[in-house]
Amino acid sequence: MALYLTEAEVTDLLTMEIALESLDEVFRARSEGKVGNIPRSRLPIGRGSYNLMGASWPEAGIVGHKSYAAGAGGASFHVMLYGTNGEGLLAVIEANRMGQVRTGAASGIATRYMAREDASSVGVIGSGYQAETQLEAVAAVREISTAKVFSRTEERRTAFAEKMSAQLEIDVQPAESAAAAVRDADVVITVTNAAEPVLLGEMLGMGAHINAAGGNSWMRRELDTHAVAMSDIVATDDIDQAKIECGELMRAAETGHFSWERLVRLDRIVSKLRRGRDNDEQVTLFESQGVAFEDIAVCNRLLQMAKEQGVGAELPG
């Protein structure tokens, strides 16, 4: 019987550590050619779009998709997992919280393999719910002692700083500008819905690692072309998806400041087939697209835990 997991059940089951473990494993499997991925497709639905993305991991016995309708009222996410050996539907999982943690974990994996080993400070641009798990994931893979956050609303960045200081037990302070937030930061996080760049190359210090996690549309850019061009190593979770969704890389390529041949799949770095950085002076960039194989890997772990703990509702035949 297939299981249905609610948002509340997912929240109780899923931790950042579990998400990081799941992604590390699936990235390694993908580097060995054992994981398939279909980039996101978008169908217009008036003032929004219906989004569908799929992946397979036969060695783990799973194939599935995530779908969601996004519009003015927000979005509701679901993942459907199927067995690859004739088992049929295995699970339907409400995936808003899962996606939040998984998106943070992807940046955590990139930070683990691309940031300097001694990275201890973080600059965050954006203070929404996705920014919380971005900072949590980075703090899980590096000994972070300080962080600064900027967003357009003073009240929101102050609230974010207070909440994350208490949650992570590190010193998080609000900043008065994006430049002030990222100045001298070892790890820089952008997680906004900005259409125009919020992170400029001139703001970055030598040796910084950037996690660009907010933009997944050709119409959006969180980084300017200078920031892309000065990045010595540029990685993403899926190159095919980046070529149709990553606005900053698309713009940089169109203007001759970036070549797609430079783009590295993160799984190649995780598996040590490519280096995440060659020295401590390099600037490194991870363009997070949010892809289906990450979703099914985390959801497969959720399904296993739910079965072990007797969580979830059985769906009829």
C-alpha cells in the first residue's frame, strides 16, 4: 500500500543532517551514471504555471516526480514516488517543507566541497523562509561563527537575525546593505526573488564561495555578470536545467563573459572527479537550480523512516 505523508509528518521526520546525507549519496550515484533527471517543465495557467520535474534512481528502486501549481496565491508541492520493480505507487508526499530543507541542503553540499576549509563567516542576502535553511546547511558543514543578513525590510532582517542566532547559536547580525552583509564573508548566500542583481562582483572578497539559490528563471538574476565572470569554478546541480533557467549564467554567456563549457556538475565535485577549488584565493560559485533527483532522494529517505516509525496514512489499493 502507498503511504501519504503530510507536511506535519515530514516536518517531524526530516532534519538537515538527513537531507545532507541523502543528497551526498545521490550526487555520488549520479556521478556514476546511476541517476536520471528530467529538467523542470512549465505550463502556463493564467497568472502562474504548472511545474513538473522527474528523476529516476533504479539502484535505489525509485522513480518519481515533483509537481506544483504556482501562482499569485503561492504554491503547493507534492512528490509521487514509484517503485522500479513493478511495485507501483509507493508514496505521495506533501513537499513544501521538504523542498525548503532540500534546497538548503544542496547549498550545504556545495559548501562542503567548494568553500575554503577554514570558512567561518557568512553573508546572506534575503531573509525569507528559504534563507533559514540555507544558513542552517552552511553552518552544518563548516564551523561558522558569524553571519550577516540583508533584506529590503529592516524589520524582517532583524527578526531573521534574532531567530537564527538563537537556533544556530552563532552571532547573526542584520546589515544595512547587501554590500555590508557580504563584505569579507567566506560564504555568500543569495536567496531572493530579485529580477535584477543583488550581488555585484565588486562586493566579493578573494576566496569567497557563493551559493546562488533564489533564481530559477531566465528572467531573474541575483548575480551580475562581473560576479559570474570572476568566479574561477562554477558548478550547478544540473547543466541542462541551468541552460534554460539560470538567468545570470544565460546573460553572462550571451555577452561573452561565460562559456557553458566551464560549467561543472556538482556531482563531479562531490565524487572527487573535479576539484571544488584549487586554492584558497579562488572565488567559487554554486548555481542551485533545485532538481528532481534531489527531491526523490530525500523523499525516499522520508518513506523509509515513515515505514520504520509507523507514520503516514495508507492510500487505498
